[in-house]
Amino acid sequence: MNPNLKILIEMRDNILNYLEREKSINEEALMAYEPQPIQDGDTEIRIMRERERIKLMDRIYELKRHIEVIKRMYPNAQ
């Protein structure tokens, strides 16, 4: 195998591993924002939690997109 290709594949794998770990961290954090009963009068807290949940979902979506792009850009090991 071409040494340059080998380096490129190793870089791809390192980047993908990092992004997958970040995605997992965000998915675990998202679980804390699962719907929970909130007392009446806690509307502000509910809104804040919903905003944070949406931000985490957006981060996870973006990480998934980056992962797919990198998988398509870089060649597979042969």
C-alpha cells in the first residue's frame, strides 16, 4: 500500500473516532433532557431545558453529517 494512502487512512480513522466519541457524549447528555414532569410554575425551566435539548439534537445531527462526509471523502483501506 502506498505510504501516503496509509497515512490518509489513519488520519481518517482518527478523525472518525473523535467525532464518534463526541456524538456519543452528546447523545448521553441528551438523555438527561428526556421529558420529565415539571411542576406548574416552572415554565421558564421547561423552556430552558427544551432549548438545551434542541441544541444537543442539532450537535448530534451535525456530527453525523460530518462523519458521513469524511467517510465518503477519504478512501477505504484496501
